[in-house]
Amino acid sequence: MIPDYQTLMRPVLQASANGEIAISDVVRELEQQFGLSDEEKAKLLPSGKQTQFANRVHWARSYLKQAGLIRNPRRGFLEITDEGRKALASDQAINSKYLEQFDSFQEFRSRTSKETSSDKEPSTNQVETPDELLRTAYEQINQSLAAELLEKLRDGDPSFFEKTIVTLLLTMGYGATQSAGEVLGGTNDDGVDGVINQDPLGVDQVYVQAKRYKVGNNIGSGAIRDFYGALGLKDVSKGIFVTTSAFSNSAKETASKLGARIVLIDGVKLAELMIQHQIGCRVEEVFNISRLDDGYFE
């Protein structure tokens, strides 16, 4: 199990007790100390730019530095201070609550506290780093939005749902132009709901099947075979099957075995794509997160 950043505070401080040490060496040393598996060592943040463990080590270092227990003698290195040695010599747990005794840390916390909650004491039981808290909140907001989008699609008019799917696919880059998609519908649609022309003359086409089903009412293999048959009638080999619910295992196996290239998009993926391409939703607020550029100060 990957330790949280507060658990890492004393080990980070201990690692710097013998003189200045590179933060990258601290990460490797503590990976061994905590017996992390290869999978845990390689686990990345959602950004893909840093491992979760390294991120937590960096936050532990940052908090210790704000309290004056360590300092950065040069870029990428840290070393213990006299206050840090006193902390190591004590038998107290070194965590955010312990660091609150230092004026510099109190000043740091007051600077980073939100004005809207300035009368609220910061939590000392927090085990997630600020990076992780931000990403958790982001995921929760998107999960709530995804549920609302799917609910709107299920409750709306069938033709609106089909139009939304075609609009989404065009926005994703399918089609020769933004007007290259068409909702078919009606009794003569031969089992397909939409078509997208991949070239100006419509020689290369992708057909779309869209099913509004409630959660638990999954698409079975029969619906996939019917769609495959419809593609045969249209003499095309590419199709996209979209649903607001999910596909059964047999449906997935059927789609993979058929000769046509049939892409399956379930409700989870559909909502994800709608959010990504801003279909049925819009960006309300953007937070720009900056990182210290050590090279600037050298």
C-alpha cells in the first residue's frame, strides 16, 4: 500500500539527516523502505507526468520545508535543519498537526487557506495531497455531470438522442465536413439511425445505431447481429453502436468476431466523450495550476 504524505514526513526527514540528498534518491530509498511493489512504484497520477508515490514524497518535503525542518541547498536537493534534528529526536508523530507549532508553517497555512473558509481550521487528518484532493473533486464533478447527461438523453425525444450522437461523432472528427452527418430514422432506415460520410462524395460511410436504454437493460448479442445485417444491406463495413446502458459480454464477443468493424460505445464512454467534446455541457470555470520553475532562479 502506498503511504500517504503525512506518513512520509518522518522518513523524508530521516533521509536528509546525513547531509544533503537528491529528492530523487529519497524517493528510491523510501520505495525500498516501504517495500513497494513494482506496480505501486509505477502507479502514475492521472496527468501521467509523475508517480503517485513521488508526488507524495514531494508534498511531504514541501510541508517540512514550510515548517523550517528542511531546506533546499540547491535545485533538486534537500537537507535537514537544526529544527528538523530536534523533531527527529522527539518521539512525537511528525505530521501536519505537529508542524502547526512552527510560525512559518502557520503563515504558510494562512496563505493557502481559502478566503471563503478563513474561519475554519484546516484539517490535520487529511491524508490526500492537494493534488489528489483536486483530482478527486474533479472526478466527482464529472461523475455527477455524466449521470445528468445520460438521464437527459434517456428522458428526451428519441430523434434528439440520435441527432446528439451524430453531432458528437462529427465533433470528434468523423465526417468530411461538419454537415457530413445525417439522422435517418423512420420506417425505411434498414435498422440504422444515422450515417456519416467520411469523404465529400459519401463513398466511404460509417453507419450509426443508437439505443436509449435504462441502466440494467443491456444490449445483447442479437442486437449486434441485427446491426451487422443492416450494415450488409447498406454494403458498408464500418458501424458505431451507441447505447445509454451497457453491452453484455456476449454482445462484445459477437462484435469482435464479426467481419465488419463495429465499435461499441456504452453509457459510461458516451458521457465521457460528451464531456470531453463539450456536447450538452460547457466549461464553466478553468483553474490554471502553476509549478515552481527552479531553473528561473539559478
